[in-house]
Amino acid sequence: MDPYGENNLISPLHKKKASKDPAGQEQQKAGSETEHETGEVLKEPKPGGGQKPPEEPEDRVETLVDHLGDLRKQLIKSAIVFLFFLLLVFSTLNFWFPYVVKGNELVILGPLEVVKFYTSISATMALGLSLPFLVHFIWQFVKPGLEETEAKFLGVYSPVMLLLFLFGVAFGYFVVNPLSYQFLIGLGAANFDVMISANEYVHFLIMTTIPLGLLFEMPILALFLSSIGVLTSVSMKKVRKWSYLGLAIVSALITPPDFLSQLLVLVPMAGLYEASIYIVKKMEARNERMEDTTV
């Protein structure tokens, strides 16, 4: 009979080894007990847990490639649409020319200025005509990555954004540009012989129209910030004075350096800010009513 087999006695040699490695003794003892109860021999784990090192998931790489591919498609379609309208406007420029110059007598100071004038007018008008298509292409790209609230908001208000942009451009074309132009020309004619170059005129026309179209998007921007919980009507009322100061600075930057142009831009901007507060307040009241009905 083995004196060390049945009664779990430990030989002096084992005692000496266990004293050097108590953790190993506990593991060996637990393994022997498990083996004695189940009758199975447990395999020792391999170094490193027997697991393969985690590999980088391929889904992430494929998703990035897909997004870049979608972006490339939308950019190509946008470029094709813009070039189509650019060629269309450039080929029919004689039709648009009277609406651009508005009967003003312009002079050309060099042969390259003709190219600059035609290019600036054609590019600006082509951008305006292709804007609905560009917005649609951008919407197709960003829609999968938006949350449900953001996607629903942009889907509903995208046509309104386009209309507000067109209203802003029309306001600049029919109101701000002619009034500020006549004021500046009259101011200069008092002491100078006024000659307006075509390049300076088209720069002045673009500066008094396109930025106003962007500023007219203020109500939609306020609604969007309110829908995601960043802005409230109360906070807009608290910072009203500072907002007016910011609008005054912006109007001074995007308009010619005369008081009349800045005032013509600042007044509607202040009105749009107040309209934004009213719209946000109405939306907050509607959301509260919807929450009450659901509860």
C-alpha cells in the first residue's frame, strides 16, 4: 500500500516543494480533488490562455470604405450638376447680363477683367441654380448617420431652408444692393468722377446678396438647436442684447462700409431673431402638450 496515496499524505519532498510554491500547491490540490471526483484528467492551460490575439474587425474598415465611396459618388454628382449649370449660364450669359448690371454703366480696365466678370457671374448663378440638387445630394450622404430626430427635422425643413435662402438673396438683390449702391455712388459723385469697373461691381453685387441668403437661415438654425436641446426660448431672451451686438458685427462684415447698408441688413436680422424666439417658444409649447397627452 502506498503510504502517500489514499490518505492524501504529503512526503517531505512535496512539503519542501510546496513551501517554495504555495500557489502551485493550491492549484495542484484543487486539480487532484477535481480529478478524484470526476475521474477525468484536466489539461493544463496553455500560456496566454490558449486564445488567439484579437484581430481588428473588418466591419469597421468596410464601413469606412463604404462611407468614402458614398461621399465620392455624391461629390461627383454635385460636380456634374454644377458644371452643367455653369455651362448653361455661360452660354446664355447675354440673356442674364441685363439683370446683372441693372442698366449701370460699367468699364473694363483690362482684358482679364472680362474673364473675371463672366466667370464670377456664371459661377454664382450656377451655384444658385444647382443648390437644390446639392442639398439633396448632401442629404442622401448624411441621412444614414443622423439620429431619428435630426433626420426627421432636416427632412421636413429642407424645403423651408431653400426658400429662406432664396428670400435672403432676393432681399439683397432688390433692396440692399440698389439702395446701398445708389447711396455710395451719390456720395462719391459729390467730389469725384465716378467710373465703376465691372470686376468691382460684380464683387459688390455678390457681397450684398449671397451672405443675406445665409443669414436668413437663422430661424431654421434656432429650431434645429432647440430640437436637440441646445437652445431654448428663455436662453435666447437672456442673451438678446449680446445677440444684437453679434448681428451688428456680422452685418458690418458682410456689407459695404456704409451705415445705410449695415442698417438695411441689421433690421431684418433683428426681426428674424425675434421670429426665431417666437417659433422656438411655440415648438416648446407643442412638445409640452404632446408629452402631457402621452402621459
